[in-house]
Amino acid sequence: MVESSTDARWLHFKKLNAAADSLATTAQLRASPVTVFARSGLGTPERSAYQQQLDGSGIVELKNAALLAVATNNKVLGAALVSILDRMPARSRPFSAQDLADKLVGAETRQVQDAITAVKLAAQRAIMRNREYEAGKVRPLDRVKLALNTNKKDA
């Protein structure tokens, strides 16, 4: 029974692995809220206009613009602010780019990261169970590794 189903099982595992591997680029593009945020409105006239308006703004103006971006969920304004912050010395920044990005795209970013992790864990779990099926016995070390990876996701 094990040998007769090997080809069919490995075909499914190859597809699952391909899906998990294809998520590598998505994972890089969604590595953090700031990474996601940096691309918001990139190259649009709206973002360019915000950056031009805010260039040379003082701390109070930048803080107020950040509050407005959060209050109106304006990701393009927020991205323009992060771009301006990035050019400022770290100690002179009136607020954290990470905090602003987290407020505007943090939940969305975490959802995508969780989905990517779920696909990767499903691929690992399927391969582990297949190895156990083929060997006719449980592989405790593989189960511990999978449990640790699952706990990392939940932490």
C-alpha cells in the first residue's frame, strides 16, 4: 500500500512545497509593517504631493500629519511621512516610523504573515506525516521540531 501510493503522495507534496516556496517573495515584501508601508502610493502623484508639502515641515506639523493619517486611515500620507522621517537623523524624528506603520498596516501585515506561516507549517506537517507513514513509525524529533515551529507562530 505504501509503495503503490508513493508517486501520488509525492506529487501532492511537490505542489504543496511549491506553494510554500513561492511565498518567499511575498514574505520578503511583507516582512514588517514599515516594509509594506514604504510601498504605499509609491510613484503616485498623491504621495509626491504629500512629500512636497511636508518637506521642510517642523516637528509639530509632522506629528499633526501623522495623527491625520491615522485618523483617516490615509496610508499614502503615512508613507510620505515615513519617507520624510527616513531622511531625518534618528534622534530628531518626532515619532516612530514603526509605530505609524503598525497603526496603519500592522494588522493587515500580520494577517499575511500568519497565512504564509500556516502554509509553510502545513507543508512541514504533511512531509513529516508522509515520512512517518512510509517508515511505519512516529518520528519524535520531527514532531518536536514541528511543535516548536508552531509555538513560534503562536508566540
